[in-house]
Amino acid sequence: MRYVSTRGRAPELGFDDVLLTGLAPDGGLYLPAAWPQLSRAEIAALAGLDYASLAARIMAPFVKGSVLEPDLAALAREAYAGFTHPAVAPLAQIGANHWLVELFHGPTLAFKDYALQVVGLMFERVLKARGQRTTIVGATSGDTGSAAIEATKDRAAVDIFIMHPAGRTSDVQRRQMTTVTAANVHNIAIKGTFDDCQDLVKAMFADQAFRAEFNLSAANSINWARIMAQVVYYFWAALHVGAPHRAVAFSVPTGNFGNVFAGYVAARMGLPVAKFAVGSNSNDILTRYFETGAMTKNGVVPTLSPSMDIQISSNFERLLFDYLGRDAAAVIRLMDSLKQSGAYTVAAGAHGDMLKMFEGFRLDDDGTKRVIGEVYRATGRLIDPHTAVGVHAARAAQLDPATPRLTLATAHPAKFPAAVKAATGVEPPLPAALAGLFERPERFTTLPNDLDQVKAFVREHARQL
Ligand SMILES: *Cc1c(COP(=O)(O)O)cnc(C)c1O
């Protein structure tokens, strides 16, 4: 499989290079040159596979030509072997025609494990085959950092540096990162905001000499490999409620648009999807976009669902590229406008086409607590604040009542105990994966929001390349 950049000015690459590169050198995001196609009969034949086998089948066309191709099935088995539920991603029914897809049975209890456990192994194997090493640098407001650290700790070919905003992540989220004391893991608390952390990462990638010296890679959802691994659970969940013989609807609590874009990929591959309900918290840039066709940047406000507190959804660029007929020049014009004026408007035709498949919803913190309470009283289940935003979107979506609604449950309620307790009066018990979290020693370095000092820290701690 060949990959192209949304900005059209970067070389086409194969899967292994796309995995290691992350952001394309022209500032764009990579995606496949063509969407693999599965017929209805081929999709029907996937029913009954276990999760890891399905993962290998769905990912196979994307890694064609990669050194990973021959051992993909074994890699997928290894990636999901440590998940704590035998189904890996079990479905739980919460309404007459409404299911949660539980994506929190991996080591860090959020859906990012479902991709990063695969991607961590892929990094190790590809680098080993090439006799190379890499340095992953990333910024996190919480869940990405811990999932990336769990996926790469102790891997011989990888050093990982994760920056989080000092004092601005939850205790559980911070400890999930800082109690991993493997020699190749480096947590940096930046005296600043999440946006400051992200700007530091971008600046390190923009410094071509530094990028080359440390062979920098990214673990955030601009990396195509993450999106690819997330496509799997869309097929998985839909097959369990009657696809491909009937269309299903997905509701996705959304931040950077990576997760819901993976669903779009599944649909482009042939999975019958009636709708994607895109759930946002009060940081509702996507909801406003779907309502108006204008993408307009605002400030970020902190909410009960911090992993969706975003200013702009970076993966939306991939959707734009596809809906604009893969016209890279048109994408560049919109991205320039965003940079210069903080806004762009999508032509009515393309925006209208998106509305056939996507509908945007928002839920503020009061609504989030209300939904957590309602679901608890109706079903006895505790859901996390991100999942609550998804449940709201699934309920509000305009759909044929016969269409199954699948809400992605993106985090375990125990990751956000304060919000869950405020909504229900019940403290979610810490699952086994987190037992002892508050007793283990933490290790992190606090640095000012200063690029030179962060670079010096990386230079000092990255193992010899
Ligand atoms: C990362 C995250 C999201 C947002 O996912 P995107 O791919 O950025 O849209 C939602 N919920 C949880 C719990 C997350 O960790």
C-alpha cells in the first residue's frame, strides 16, 4: 500500500515509513492512496473471528509490502494478549437498540490502548528490521501519554519523552505515566498548558537537524498506524449487532477526530454505516462546524472530559482531503486560512455531503453529569464523562429507530472518579490494572516552557542512536 500526504507535496511512502514518520514533511497527514474494499460477503465472513484475528484481517491490506506483513497475525495476538476482558472489546446493552462498545480493557483503561499496543510492537519490529532506533516525543493532556508509555516501555529500539502540563492532569492520569520507571521512559512536567506542550513538540519536529539527529517519531493520532488499528473495532462492533446485513450507527466522543475518522475508514472499506454522531463537550468547534460549515477556532475551556478539550481537531484534515476530491491544493488553501485568520469555510457541496454521514452534538458538564446519573439509574452501569458525551449524541441522533446505535465507551469510569461520584454518589472501584497506583513511586522532571531546555533534556537522556 502506498500513502499520500493531504498537502500533496511530500513523497509517497510505504507503510513502514509512514509509521516511523508521523507528520508528513509538507505538514500534511498521510493516508492510503486508495481505500481497500471489502464486499458484503467478505464482511459477513468475518463474523465470529476473535478480536486479534479480525484485527489482522482488517489491517492486512494497509500493511501490504511492509516487513510486518508475514507476521501480522502473531503481532495482533501479542498486542491484545494482556487485555483483561476475554472479548477484548465487549458490547454492553444500555437501551432498547443501544450498545456501549467497551474500549477500556487495555493496560491504561482508555481506548488509545487498542491502537497503541499494536503500534508499539510495530515500531519495535520495523526498527529492528532496519537496524534503527527512534525517539518518540509527545504531548498529552492525559490518556495518550500513558497509553504510549505502556506500549513502548522497555522496548530496546525506542526512547520516549512525554510532556504533560504540570498540575493540570488528574492524579490517576499523571500516576499512570510517572509510575512507569523503565529506563527508556521520560516524563516531563512542563510549567504551562497542554497547548504549550504541543507547541514544544511541534517545534522539535520543525527543527530538521534535531528531528534527524534523534530520528523523532510521533505517537499521537496524526500517526496513520493508530487510525488503522482503530478501524478494527468498528467492524467488530457492527458485526455483533447484525452488519453487514443491516446498517448501524456509531456515536463517538471526539477530540482530535482520530477515532471517528477510523470509523469513516471502515465505512469507506464497505461497512454499512447509517451515521456517525460526533459528540463534543463545551469545546464544540466540530459541532459548530457541522451546524454552519465554518471551522472557527475559539479558546479551550476545561471540562469533565479533558481528553476532548481541544482547540482544533487535527485529524479533520484527512476528512477534508477525502471530501474535497483529494485536492491537496484546496486543503492547503483552507489550512492557510486557518493559520492566518483562525477560521475556514468549507464549500457548501462538500459540507452538505459530510452531513449525509456526520451529525454533530455537544454536551456541557451539567449535561454530562446528568447522563452519567441517568445511565446509572437505568442500567446500574457507571460510565465515564467522555462516554456520557457519546451516549447523549447517540440518543439525540436522527435515525431510523430500527438502526442499532453503538456508542464507543472510550474510558473506564475509574479514570475519572470525581465526576462519576458527583453524578451518582458512587465511587467507581479501581480495577486490578490500577491497584497500587497510589503507592508506587513517581518519576518525572519539571521543566519551564522553554524549547532549549527541553531539547537539552532530550539530548542528555536519549540513548545513543
Ligand atoms: C483521546 C480520547 C478521546 C478523543 O479521541 P480523538 O481520537 O482525539 O477524537 C475521547 N475519549 C477519551 C477517553 C480519550 O482518551
